[in-house]
Amino acid sequence: MQKERWGDCVWIGVDIGTTGVRAIAYQPNGQKLSSAEVLYPLDTPHPDWAEQNPAQIYSAVESVVKDTADALRYKGKILAGVALSTVMHSFAAMDADKNFLTNMMTWADSRSSDIVKTMKLDAELCNRFYQKTCCPVHACYPMTKILWLRKHHPDLFGRMSYVSSIKDYVFEHFTGEWVVDKSVASSSGLYNAENLQWDTDILQYLGITETALPQVVATTYHQAILPAAAQRMHLPNGIPIVIGATDGVLVNVGIGAVQQGQLSATIGTSGALRMLTAVPKVDPKGRTWCYNLTDDMWVAGGAINNGGIVLRWMRDKVCHYGSAQMENLDVDAYDLMTMKAGRVAAGSDGLLLLPFFTGERAPYWNSDLRGMFFGLSLNHGRSHMIRAAMEGVCYSLNSVLLALRDFGDVQDIRVSGSFTKSPLWLQIMADVFGETLTLPDNSEGAAFGAAVLGFISTGIIHSIEDTASLIQPKKIYTPQVENAAVYAKLYDIYDRLYWNVQQEFADLVAYQKTI
């Protein structure tokens, strides 16, 4: 299709996230036509648990797709298809009739951390699994969640006939077909990245068979929507639904970080750094993961557990900025927090935050961690704590960046996620990294990335690389020399502090689990 006819083709990208779902209608040139968003809760009924009701999520998905489709119809636009992006590492057990036996355990669920600790006593086993899957052994992965279910609820494990993720659940309700994409499969800890199939060695270790898992398909795979689903969402009959990929790998596509040496840096609820590679990559030190994007493209990187969730904790538990209070003042709580943090010098007057509130993934892969303010003195107040939280998240991501530098030179870092609304936080990241950051004109990375897979599935865009010219810089952030020097000194303290309190972290987490 010629570029002059691009306006005739519209795809909805659906980004199913940790705390909400967003549907955005795009043309292939990246122009956004309409959007809708619905939020839903993350339930934490016990320490280390983080789960959700999949039916509630699916209801939200239908709602945003319907609203977006209605807005397109009002504008006289014809919809060509819908493509999906979902969070990684979700797991729920289903019985023989595909009724849920458990809620959907999310990436933030670390209830299997004790099992991981036992597994890591066998370093050869963990390294073998990592080499096979490109997934470090960690509580975030469905592989360890299945082990937790087998150990703590053998009755439910015995009744489990199917292993489900939020992606295959949504796609089946859209199309009637139970399959999963290579991106979700490769981020499960169950999928062999070399032979591109469920790993029989790992399945045997778990005590399950391949019949419990959906067939794995390409991220551009599509099926026609079911008539009943189309009617509920006001979609054309027979419209294609592209299964898509995970939000983690689609961010690079959505913000144009698709060339060698380009990285994406994201802070939403969590955070991540990612770079595209032609083949699966593993780190000799086991610090990073690598997941599939398309048949000939992979994404290597590292995700941290604690990103914007730390600022939310600061908002609710330290600043006590309730929504009603902020509405009365006609002020956004995060804008107020940013303003207060901006009055504090770089380095927060020597206050550090280790932001490991929910344990940590990359590069430490350690669930026996918790948050810690270090260096508090009587001159520190809430403004210092807010800025230290922003800085601590960036220190955490910097530890991932140091690992990725071993894979190649860093030429360009593009940013996305909710933190891009804060110029201060962006500048802090540039200063901590000592690198120039590019804020693209499209920061809705995963939703546009999903739509791109829709365009590729129909030949309108030929490859991922074709999106590079579609995303233009909105603003450039360059490191401030004096601040960068401060952060280099404090990051060294941050790094040494982490390694020096390993046993204390483990002992404290063990105590917390007894409460």
C-alpha cells in the first residue's frame, strides 16, 4: 500500500497493563485518532502476593475497545483490525473446563521466592534453565509460580489441566482459539529460545505436559473475531485480531528504538531498559533476559520491579496526597511532588533510597529485598525523600544499563512511560546515566507497537525497522555535568550498600513473613 493511502488503514492497539488497559487507534504514520482507558486494581491479599481477576481485566478490555471503535465511527474512519499487547509473566491455573482455579498471578507476585531460593542452591540447574530460556530463575516467572502451586496447593495443581496467561485468555475470548504468541511464551521461563518450542526438560521438572500449554504462534498471527464479541465491542464482523506481543518488547517499536545501539528506557509501574538483537542473547553473569518480538527479532534487557509504584507509595503513605484533597486544590499530586523535589539539589543532600519495595528483578534477581532510606538526618524532609525516590529508581535502572553495555555501544536512549510527564525525573535519569535521552513525540509505546504488528500482518508496513522514521524527537535531555558527577559518586555508594547488606535483607524478609 502506498503511503498516500495510509490514512485509509486504521488499527487499534490494545495495551493491557498492570493497573489498567488502554486502547488507541492509529494510522500507519503514527497518528493517533482516538483512545480510551480503564483502570483496575492489583490485589495484594498477603505479603508477596500480587494478583488480579482475569474476568475483570477482560471486561475492561472490551470497554476500551468499544469506546475507541465508537469514536472512530463518529469520525468516519473504517477500522482494519485490533492488535494486542499484554503484561509479561502472568499465570493462572485452569481446570479441564477452562474455569479458573486461581486468580491471575502478575509479574509483581513473589510468593514463590522461597522456592527460587532453594533452586538457586543448585547453580548448575539454574544456569541450564537460563541458557535454555534466556529467563533467569526468579519469582516473577510463571515457571516458579507453577512450582509454588504444586508445593502449597497440591489439590489445585492436581486439578490443573491448563496453564493460562492474560494474553491467551483474552485472545480466546476474542477469537475462540486458544494460542499464545512467541513473545509471551519466551517470557514464561518454559520456552526454549533455541528450538522455539516448550522445553520438555523444564516441563518434566514442573510435573506438567505440553498439553497443558497453548500452541505457540508468531506475534503477527491473527484470527477473525467471534460474531458475539464483535457485537459487544461494536466492531465489524470478521475483523482480524492480531495476537501481538508483550508490552515490554513492543515499547521499543512504539518509540522508534529499532536500530543497533538504540535503547528504550521505561518507567511506569515498574521500569525497564531494552535493546533489539537479531538472535537470543544471554549474559554470562545472568543479569539480563531476552524475549521474542518477531520471528527474526529479539529484545534483550532487564526490568526492575519498582518504578512508579515507589512514587505512588510516597504519594499515599508519606505525603498523604489523597485524590479528594488534590481535587479540592485543583492540583495533580505528582505535579506537586515534582515541584517539591525540584527544590532539592541533585543527590538529595546525601539521602539514598534503595527502592526494592517488592524485591527486585534485573540485575540482581533477588526477591529477598525491601526498600531502604539510607543517610537520613534531621535536615531531611519529605521533599528530600521524594527526590531520593526518583533518584533511587534511576540508580536501579543504571545497574541494568551497565549490564547492557556489555552487549554493545549505546548510541541513543529513548524514553517512555508515565514518568515522561515529569521533566525533573527525565533530567535525573539523563544525569544518572550520563547519557543523552530522547523523548519521542509518541510516548504510548506498547499500544503503537501492537498496532505496528497489525500493520505488518497485512503488509502495510514491511518490517519493524520501517517505524524508525515515523517517530520524531519531542525533546532532548542532556546530562548536566555537575549533577552527573554527584550521581556517579552516590551510585557507587548505592551499589556498595546493596552488596553489603545481603544477609540483613534476607533476615528481615524472613522476619516479615512470620508476621
